[in-house]
Amino acid sequence: MVSGQYSEPYGYSNWQLATGNWQLMRIGYGWDSHEFRSGIPLKIGGVTLPHDKGLAGHSDGDVLLHALTDALLGAVAAGDIGSYFPPTDKKWKGADSVIFLQEALRQVERAGFRVSNVDSTLILAEPKIGPHAKKIQTQVAKLLKIQSSAVGIKAKTPEGMGTDNAAIAHVAVLLEEITKRLTRRKKKNK
Ligand code: MG
């Protein structure tokens, strides 16, 4: 190694060293699935959708918020949804999944990060997500306190997968470090 090539702090790129932008980023990924059951409300992304079946689960079965919660926790290596809200605990029976998401956001903040953007894919035969995508996008953005344009909501049907009675969600998140060092550096230059 050339002396000084990785001058302190170790691990930053040449671009970061050159520009003084020490901002770190983290990627997270989560997925979840729930089975459809008649006679319960269908909640996806914190929005109740009109449908004759809902998603069964210990909580309200919100498959998108569960995958999002795991993606956020994974990005800061803070465990998974089950380590905070075990399905064996009666306390979380029928719980609003927004509670899970809020805990994940607390962990993200505690680690010194904030959400940059989110992308998601829902896989389900019914109902069609297209007509509700905007509403889900707006609600997820509101829960994450970010702009709607930073929340991707996509949907596909499960061709050839044999999972027509289930809803599956995949979520990727990008976090950015809350840049205390950069702020300090700017102040010093004034
Ligand atoms: Mg779940």
C-alpha cells in the first residue's frame, strides 16, 4: 500500500477525500409474504384497499410495511422485525404495522442515518395495484417523512409461481448519513 493512499479516515473514497464530503451511505433489503384470507381488511403500505380478502398474519398483515421495516433494520444491521416484535407475543396481535416501521426508523436515526429513497415491488394476482399505487406511494412517503418522488411502488402478477393466494413484497432502501462532520467543517470555513 502506498503510504497515505488510505489516509485517515480509512475506507473513504478518493472523491470523498478530495471534496470533504464524508457522507456514508447504506443499502438495505427486505421481503415478506402473507396469505390471503376472506373477511379481513386488506392493508398494503398503510392503506386499506377495497378487496374481499385481506392478508392473514399476527399483526394487520401489511406485507409492504413488513418488508420495508426489515430493509431499514438490515441497512443499519439492527436485526429484523421478529427480534423487536416476536409473533409469539400476544401484544402484537392485530397490531398496526406502522408501529413496526416507526421502531425501524428509530433504529436508523440512532445509527446516524436517514432515508434517502425506497424502491419496492409487490407480487400478487389480485387486486390490481395500479389504481392505488399513488395513494400507497403518498402514504409510505408520509410515514418515512420523505418526498413521494423518493418512493417507488411497482407491482407484478405471480406468473407461473403458484402463489395466487399470497401477496409478496420486496423492498430496497438507501440511507444517507446525517453529516455532522460536514456541517462542522462548513461552519469552520465561515
Ligand atoms: Mg409479515
